[in-house]
Amino acid sequence: MKFCLIAVTLLAVTVPAARAQGNYEIQVYGAETVAPRTTMVELHSNFTADGHLATPGLAATNRAEHETVEITQGINDWSEVGFYIFTSEQSGLGVQWVGDHIRPRVRVPEKWRWPVGVSLSTEVGYQRALFSPDTWTWEIRPIVDKTSGRWYFAVNPALERTWHGPDVNQGLGFSPAAKISYDFTKKITGGFEYYADYGSITHIASLHNQQQQLFPAIDLNVSPNWEINFGVGIGPTASTDHWIVKGIIGHRFDWGHKDKTR
Amino acid sequence: MNQDPDSAPDYRIEIGEIDWELSPGKKLRTAAYNGRIPGPQIRLQAGKPVSIEIANRLDRAEIVHWHGQWISPDVDGSVEEGSPMIPAGASTRIRFTPRPEGLHWYHTHAMAHRSLKEGLYTGQSGLLYVEPRANPGGYDREQFVVLHDWEPYYSASDDGSLMVKYTAASVNGRMLGHDSPFAVRPGQRVLFHILNASATEPHWLTLPGHQFQVLTLDGRPVPTQAKVEALRLGPAERVTALVAMDTPGVWIMGEPRAAFRNAGMGTVIEYAGCSGKPQFTPPTRLAWDYRSFADPNPSTYKPDLTVPLVFTSRFQGHGALDRWMINGKSWPDNAPPLLHEGLRHRLIFDNRSMDDHPVHLHRHAFELVSIRGAAMSGIQKDVVVVEAGTVVEADLVAGNPGNTLFHCHQQDHMDSGFMALFRYA
């Protein structure tokens, strides 16, 4: 299970708002990385049922369907590299390429036997100005998680930085995310995912301008090779898209190199 | 054996914590017997009583099980059967008459529960060899081989529950490349006595360019001494196999699966006059079938009783071990049927779970009579790997009255309810 929310600035930035959510990849990251010589292909489908309207020069999120393809290659038992292709589809614009990101990630190897899972992700990418005034962004995301019995906890206190765009002087932004879930059965896990953007770490945005989202979500563990997640997000603050439906479907390809140690 | 309690015992076993060097770069602290891994080899003669003193220097109670021996429940080394635990700092002396012959072992029978620093995760195991009256095969040398995995940790498994993995492995207490090579000469016939003492892992063993002629399984001679390219040993299984040294070179005898071999599970076999880097080539395929060593004719005996034993598991969460059940209940809530002395019981091991289980019956041996519905006879064992989704039938002639423990020999399964106690009527 992983969750990460790509923070692509979509709002007008003339107010000291937190960076708005792009709603391209809404997922919490777990500490686990993709196994060596294995490729994980995921499709993130997010529909904003009630979002922001278009502003001059910036596309709306309202009624937008965002499809993101994520391809992650496991390098060894402590690292992976992910690559994203973001697209958006909405009335009047058709299907649009939004941008691409690359995301290397390292973890504390499982064999170190730490009591919690720990990894560190960094993500760099470009997005078209039509969809984000901040066209080049960077993120660093510490990830800590823990599975205990039927419970799963994860926290991602991510920091973001705009490299090119109106927010370039805003400095580091704080975009934490967290997840708690419970295994109802071996195949069905349910819980809550929380995503936020508090704006600059030196000037926390007002609640009005913060992004806050809560997703009741389920994970279906139908097979070790498949990853399925579904959730409905509620955004109560003015700067947040109010209703989002998200789904993730992913498949692992081991190319015949599956760990046969059992 | 001297019955005088003040006299010296035939053997002494001291259980204590040691710092052990698997390799120059890999040291670990673990409990072991007599300060070494594996513990001292004990060679006994069938029918000749022996006294063994066991001193527990640990800060927790311990117990030593005499695996494969048909002895009394009070000394077999299982609390469930009635053997007493040895309190921390205390000593005890046990006496028994070894039987049957063959390759067996002794090991801790303490529960580890969620601790990965107790039970068979430690170095508390050693070989027990009861000298056979007849030589099992013409050989020039014999070599004892004990496989073990080290530094366990919990990890997510493919089937959604936790499993135990390891970072290191050893043969006779050393990682591959860090023990003296086993020196052989062309033309020699070497008798390998092999034990898988891993807490949870089945292991394969191959020697490139050579074949293993299997003579015994769990210390009992097999009807068909078939030659195989690779041996498979579930946890607690033993194999005695003859190898003709007819391919000179410097070879790795080790796990064909690279992950285990790279973790240290292998040893070097060096022919006289050969040198260079040890070579390893994996076998073309890994296949193991008990029937290869059996009498292909079905058992002619009809069972007096049948004893179905259905293995299932209950999911406890992705961050937990499964709960294991026999006939729908976990230890200690299950109660298998009574055994009747002198009668032939057909044990039906029906594994409806997604894991293989090396199931072990204390103080007895059973004869395999069918696997996956294919009839066979002639193989007597005390551990059999019942593969996921399969049924194995085995005949037990109840001939050793007393409480008799039956369990999966995977430490994590045993600790999670996969045990049952047979009682005699």
C-alpha cells in the first residue's frame, strides 16, 4: 500500500493559499518498495465531482477526469524508481497531457529489522502551465509505516518546493498525508486517508486557504500481483476540491524473476 | 549406563548464550549447546541405555527434544507430553534407551511465540546418530551436514500474512566460503548425513556434476535407493545419501536458489589436486517426490482405524501470523481421536491451506501409503512435508504408549496453534 498525493499547483496564486491538489495521484506511500527486477504499473483514475472552476489561463478541476499512469521499477531490495504520465480530460478540452514526474525512492531494508518501515521518496517533475502555474516542482517525502495485526498506519510528512512558477518564492510547503486502515478480511481492508497542504512551512496558510481532504477508502487484496484501491474524498475547506472519487488499479510484472524462496 | 545419580553422565549438554561467528563479517549472539553450532554430535548405539545431563544456563526455562527417538514421554522433551521444562539455571539428567537406529537430532522444543530469539530460531540443535547395526552402504568417508537459517525477521508473504525470512544461512554453523573445504579424492564414495535444522525454511541441496543416492529418509532405510540431482529437506527432515566423487573440481554443495546460497547456505567440496574458485551450476529442475524412493506397490495392510487430520488457517491480519488449526481447532483446544495400542491407524493429512507443512509425530514413525492419491509403501518417516492443497496418507502402528505430540515443525506454525496431542486409549 502506498499513498502519495501529487501536489501540482492549480489555484490562482495571488493569495497565500496552500498549493492546491492536482488530484492526479492520490495515494499514501507505504515504506515497501517494488521488488527487484519487478515492474509495477498503476492507473490512477480520479474524478472531481465538485471542484474549482476555471480561471483565466488555468483549467478547472471541476468535473475533470484525471488519468495518471505510474510505472515503478524495483532496482534492489531497498530502492525503486517511479515515472508518471499525467493526463486530464474534461468537457471542452478533451484529453490533455498534463506533465511527467520521476520519483526515485529508497527504503530501510527489511532485513535491518527496524520496528517500523521507513523510506524516503523524492519527486521532480514538469506540468503544463495550463494545469499548474508552477511548472517545475520538487518534493521530498519521508515515509513511515507500521503493520500490526489487522491495523495499518502510515504517515508521509512531505515537503514541496516550486522551482519554476509563481510560488518559487514561497519556499518549502508542507503537505502531510496519513492513512489508517483495518483488515476486515484477508481480501478487504478499509480505512481513512488524509491529505493536506498547509502552505509554506514559514507561513502556514489560514484554514480557509489550506487544503484538507479525508478519504474513506478500501483496498482489495485479491492477489499479490494486483493492487486495488478505491475512495471518495471530502474537502471541507474553500481551497480544496470538495468531492473527489479516486481509484487505483495496479499490477506487478515480475518478468519471471519472482522470488522463489518459498 | 551407570544408574548411580552421582556418577558421571554419558553426555553433558550445557545450554547457554554464545557469540558465534558465521563468517568474519557476520557474528550473532544466540543460545546454543556446549558453546558451538551445531551442538556436539551424539553417537549412540541402539538398545544401549544412555544418560545425558542437561544444564540450562539461560535465564529462561528450556527443554530438549530427542527427535526421532521412540522413548518415553517423560524424557522425550515435550512439555505437552509431560516432560518437565528445565528451569533457568537448573540441571536435569535423563536416561533413555536409543531406538531406532539412524540419523536423528536433538533440539529445543520451547515455544518461541512472536520472539525470533527463542526456539529453533536459535542454535539449539545437534545431530543424534544411532549407529546402525548394518552399514547403510559401502562408503569411504562420511560427512555430517546441518543446515540452518539465521537472523530472522517478519515480512509480508504472498498470501497476505506475515512470514519469517532470514538474512543469513549456514552449513555446519558457517556461511559459504568461511569454513574449511571438504577435501575428497576422485573415486571416493562419501556418505552425507544431512539435517535441515531451520526453524521454518525447507531447503534444497545440490552438488553440481554429482548425484545423491538416497539411502535413508529420517534415519530409516528406503526401499528404492534412487539417485537424484537435488535433495529437498523440509524443516526437521533428514537424508542420508551416498555420493560418488567422480567429477573432479572445486564445487559448491549448496542451495540451488541463489537467495539462500548468497545468504551463506553452501559448503565447498574440493577434490585433491584441484584449486580455484568454487563452481556452482544450478540443476536443470528442482523436483522432489517421496515416491521416487518408495516401493511402488501399495501397502497390503488394511488400516484398523482412519484418523482424518485437516489443516486450515485463520487470517489474523496482514501484520500477524495466521492461526493454525487441526480439524477446525487450534492447540490446546483440539482433541484428536485416541490411539489404540497395536492397531494400524491411517493418518490422513489433508492440507487445505496455502502453505506446505512439515508435520512431525513424536516418539513414533509412520509409513507413507499415498501422496496425492498415488499409492506407495515402504517409506517410514517421522516428518513429512504435506504440500499445500494435497492429501498425504500415512499408517501409524501404535506401539509406544503415552502422550504423543503431533505438530507442524515450522516454528511459527507450531507457535500459532498447529499442534495436537494424541493419547492412547
